[in-house]
Amino acid sequence: MAARRTLFSASQLRLRPASLSRGRQFASGSSQPTPPPSSSSASTTKRYEKQRRNEWIVIAVSGAIAAGGAYYWTNRPKDVDDNVFAPPSSPEPSSSSRNFSITVRHPSTGERMTKVFTMLSDSESTKRLRQNERVVDVQDAGAVSRYYVNSVAANAPIEDRSSQAILPHANSASAAAFFAVMDGHAGWDTSELLSKRLIPEVALHIDAAHRLAEDRARNPGLAAKIKAALGAGSGSEEEIRSGLVKEAISTAFLGLDKRICETPIEMLKRGGAASEGYQAMLPALSGSCALLTYVDSARDTVYVACTGDSRALAGYQDAKTGQWSVEPLSEDQTGRNIREQERMRREHPIEEADHVVMRGRVLGGLEPTRAFGDARYKWDREMQAKLREAFLPAGSGGRGPPQLLKTPPYVTARPMIQSRRIAADGKQLRFIVMATDGLWDMLSNEEVGSLVAGHLSEVKGRVGKEELEGKVFGKAAAPAISDQQAVLSSSHHPLARAQGQQVFAFQDENLATHLVRNALGGGGAQRVNAYLAIPAGDARRYRDDITVNVVLLGEKQASPREAKL
């Protein structure tokens, strides 16, 4: 029998057989688990190390990172109900107006302490903002013309990740485009794994879905079975294919999370070495949200899958009037979401109704209700005890099961998936913003949409929020800002928002950098300079990691004057 044809290029989709573990070491004193000594032979260790090098990029973690990790466990931004965005302390008297103080926690004792920093200059801030930016012009990818990426850390090390892939179709002139952002918590192990594995997993399943849809078109009997399986009734060919693609994405998400959480269990059953079991435990015990966008240019459709609280925003432009509009393509899945609360209460016994979600968090601890990893909320107590005894000996650190854990799992990786046509009802989808919650903590959907639309409309300089929204959304515009309105009063703490109209800055060519700058203060340069002066680790008390991916669709854009490829 002839080999099955694949829609994506085989070389692009090939996955190496690999375990889900990856090397990582912690310095003494870290609150992360300390790896137990290896009991395997020297030859086994060498083979294991070689395998790890082939599967993952090994990232060395220094003692400084251990201190950052200890700080993280003290504050636990996603896992406890501490108010990490508490108002900053009042500035201490200083001989220089560029100095300011903040309250932080001691990395070892957790006690509050005051640190004094000196604000960066405008040029220093710009250099730091652009340190990780990238822009890629996409060729032969159908609707996608360009994408921008940037990340700014608040944790030490950063727990966010992002990945992108343009995969050519084997039988089409246009390629499939995939974009993903991952927001890790309790470490970066899960988000790092997802950055390598999520897009390939999804692409493989989508490829199978498209082939099934084509087989269905040629086989009426198969068509009826697929409709029944999807509950599609008399749906159109387009609706049936869309249902197959969504199911494929969901299957890929759930399958990958299952392997993350079950790999340590399988190693326990077969008596795996303690050192290997430790490596497999890392991505299971940490966690990550994931947001994925699949652009199917051949069928003029975009799919967005969200697990957790990262967010996607679509920007449309009217073909006749040029007016802009925005639409969220995801829903934040946290304990504050009423629909998520109701879903979780339905999935657990009635006697747990009062504490399945407490204070907006799963069992009072974890903020996202959907995530990869976070096996503490998915394994039962007995299994957690066995795994800790085998792979995390006493005194190695890490946390045990949540106190209220009774009927796991409480957290799922099943994504919520939406699809949209790229062109419909006289409107063209021009951009998609994908970002971790660090951006959305600072800016609303409308603000992000107006900033991107304004940038594409060649707005320059400093612009007030109301004036900008008037230009791009057609709202009643406010008067233009004065120079005095754009400057923070010297009597305010530099991290405090200015009174009056919010001011945005249009000075970065890279759209992702443009959004990050305005999230940190925009036209209030003093605020931007203060935020970026606080080193990662200390910065986490006042903001989160920010990762942004802006995807442009439609007409090819002129190349930016400054680009990092």
C-alpha cells in the first residue's frame, strides 16, 4: 500500500523519540528540589547525559538563580493569595531625584526589606527594552506577512517562553503558520518543554485531521460516521473540517500534558534511576499556561487555543472606511472566571463546592484553572508520596499536595478553542496580539488594540489615550496632550501612574516592544525608567514577566528601519 500523504512537509513535522525530562541543577539552598545522587553506572549516566543533550538545550542555573527561586517560593505569585501588586512604598529621602526605593523580600528569610535603585536613562531603558526583540518577515505563508516577538523578565530567571513555526504544505503553495506563548509558574521547566514540543504535537494532529477531512469528502459512509462523532448533524463541509481541527488541537494539548504527568509514574513503575526520575518530575511539578494560534491560509481561517490566562486579541479593519475594531479570541481561565468556577464545582463532589475554588484560586492556591503540569493538583496523595520518596528524598525541598486535595485532578490542560475567518463581513483581520498575563495586567484589550492599530496607521510621538482611541476607533477624541500632562510629578513615586489622561509613546519600530514600553508607562518615561531599573526577581513584586507576539496578516509590510532577525 502506498504511504499516506501528509499535508505538512514531513521534514518539518518529524519528532525525535524523547522522554519529557531535561537536565537542570540547583545550587545548595534553593527551595527547588535538590537532585538525589545517581545510582546508575557511569556508562548509563553517559548515555543519559548524551540523550539529554540531544533532546533539550541544557541551561545552567547559577546560585543567583537559586536565590531568585527562593524569592519566588516566598512570594508564589500564582500559587498563593499574596497581593504582589501592592502599592509601592513611599520613596525614601534621597540626594538624587533619580533614586527611588521599593519594598522587597529577603531571598532567604522572606522578611521585608527596602532597596534603593537609580532610574535608568531613556537610552538605557530603550536598550534594555530592545534586548530580546525580534521581527521576522514571512515568505510564502499565505495570510501571514510578519511577526514581532519580545520578552522582558520580572522573574529570575524568566518563566515565559514563546515559539513560532511556518510549515509548508506538501500540496499547497501557502504554508501553515503556528505561534505560541507559554506562561510558566513555579519554575520554567514546563514552559520550556512546551516551547519545544507543543507546536510539533499540534501540527501532527492537525495534519491527520485535514487528511481525515479529505478522506471524508471521498467516502460518504465515513462522512456520516464523522458527523455523528462530532455531533455536527447536517453541518457544512467547512464546519465539519473546523470541528476536526479543533478536536485535533484539543487532543494534542491533552496528550502532551498526559505524558508530562505520567512520565514520572511510568519511571517509578519500571524502577527508573532516581536522577532520571528527578529530571522527569521537574516539568510535572512546575506548571505553565499555553496560548496557540494556527493560521490556515489555504482555508482563510484562524484558530486560537487557550489553556490558562494568557490572552489573544484580534484587530480588524473595515475594507471601506478603514475603521479599526478589536475582539478577544480567548477567555482568561482563572478562579475568578464564573464559568470556570461552575465547571469545577460540577466536576467534583458537592461537599467540595465551598473550597474547589477559594479566593479566586484552585483549592485556594493556584490561580489558573487550566494548565500544563501542576501535577500537585492532578496526582492523588498516595502517588505524590511514592514519587517524592523515590525521586525527591526528604530534605530536597519542593511542596507536597495542597491541603484540601481530595478528588484530583482539579486542573486540566484542555484548551478553549475559537476560530475566525480572516476576511468576513467587509472586515479584514489585520493583526493578532498574543501575550502572557504580564501585559494584560497593565493594559486593557482596547488599549492594546489602539496601540497596534495606531502604530499600523503611522501614529508618531506621544498621544493621549482618548485621542488615540478617537483616531483608530472613531470615538469622540479628547484634546491633544500638553508636554506638562506627559510628565509625572516629581512628588510621586516613579512607579505610580500619572494623574489625568494616560499617555502613550510611539517610538519603537518593533510592535511587541511598542506594547511592552506602553505597558510599563509609555509616555511617562520616568515610570518606564524606574520599572526597568528594578532587576529581575525584585521586579516580580511589582509586575510579571511580559512576553508578546504580534502577528500581522494581509498586505506585506514595508521592512522596518531597525530589525533583529
